[in-house]
Amino acid sequence: MAQDTIKCYDSPSDVVQALAEDFIAFTNEEINRTETCVVGITGGTVINGLLELLNSPEYIERLNWERIFFVWTDERFLPQSHEDNYFNRVKPYLLCKAKGAAHFLPINTDSKTVIEAAAEYEKEVKNVLKACKKSGLDLALLDLGEDGHTAGLFAGSHALRVTDQEVVAVEDGKVWERISMTFSFLAKSDAVWFTVTGESKRTALTKVLYQREDYEDLPWEKRIGRVLPGAVLSQKAMTWYVDKAAYDDVH
């Protein structure tokens, strides 16, 4: 995988710590270069752990929080008070002294349809990018599902092929309706980092990595329908943060 970098660690906690160090370096460099950094984050234990660690006394002063804009790559269409809402799960880690300085823009899932929520969030994301004078995310932090999905984009979903929207309503996802950034928008991200931990993700990770090798010469548009969603994006700056339970003996 010429375009991919794989960083494998002993445990999920080691993944989180390595991710935090790289995140600090990346955001500080981007802020020095362009004055801001726009980061897309998803749900999941690793991302939650990352934000918890970044807000700890050891790390909190190492970030230029007021110049980082956090947007969500996807969200379950559940009230923000629901235990399975991504923002609700991460909210405790955001209630810290950095909260007043940082820019967190969760997806509003209260009192509207999933289509309305997606349209509203698309406007918010566009406004952030316009204010920062950027065409896409500086960094997308994504997860990989056990079925190979990423963000709110599942195999066979109509949302995979949407090219005229930055954010789309996913009404044919699993279990819940969702709001997700589209592949056409995520493809504009300067860097994409995947986090994959746990033995339950090993099968999906194996398939995705082999598919990325097999189709590495194809642009993302031509990969859709041929590969699992986790193998679609084709950025050169693609990094995988994995633990041994998910990756050991994959290759």
C-alpha cells in the first residue's frame, strides 16, 4: 500500500497515546501554516479516549485549542441526550477548561427530520470552511466498522454515490438513521487517519487493507461498489492506527 502508513501498537490505550502525540504535531503544524485547523471526528472509544487524553493536564496546554475547529463526520440520528448519540458519549470529555476556547460543532439531531438535520449541518460545515478559507477538512479521523463501513457510509447505501452534497442523510444505514459526510467531501481532506482496535475488527481490516492494495491505482470514485467503504478514500496521506488484536498477522 504505497499510499498508506500503518502504525501498530500493543493495546488500544497505546493507540490513543500515539494518536494524541501525532494529533498535537499535526494541528500545531497546520495552524502555523494556515492559522487554523479543521478536524472531522467520528464516534467510538478511540476518539473518545483521544479527546479525554487531550483534555488532561499533561496534554491540554500543548494544543492551540482556539484555532482548532472540530466537526463531526457522522452522527446517529438520535436525540443528543440519548446514550448512543456520539456527541452525548464524548460530551463529558469536552466539559473542561478547553471548552470555552475550542470550537466544537456537533450535529443537531433534536426536533427535526434526518434530511433537515443533514442540510442544516452542511451549512454549518460550509460556514466553518469559508471562515477558515479552506475547501475541505485538514484532517479526518475515521473508524472502521466490523462490516467495513466508515463514517455513516455503509456498503450498498445510496449515500456512497452522492456527489452534490457535503453532508447527506443516510436512511438506509444499519439500526439507526444517520447523518454523514459524503465520500465526495471526505475525498477533499488533506489527511485521513483511521483508528481500528479489537479482534472483532480484524476481518474487516484484513479485507479493507487487501482491497486498498488491489485498487490503489483507482481514484475513489471508481472504487465505490468494488470495495468496502473503508477502502474507498484514496488520499496519499492515509494513516492507520491499529492495535495487535486487530492487525497482528493480517499480513
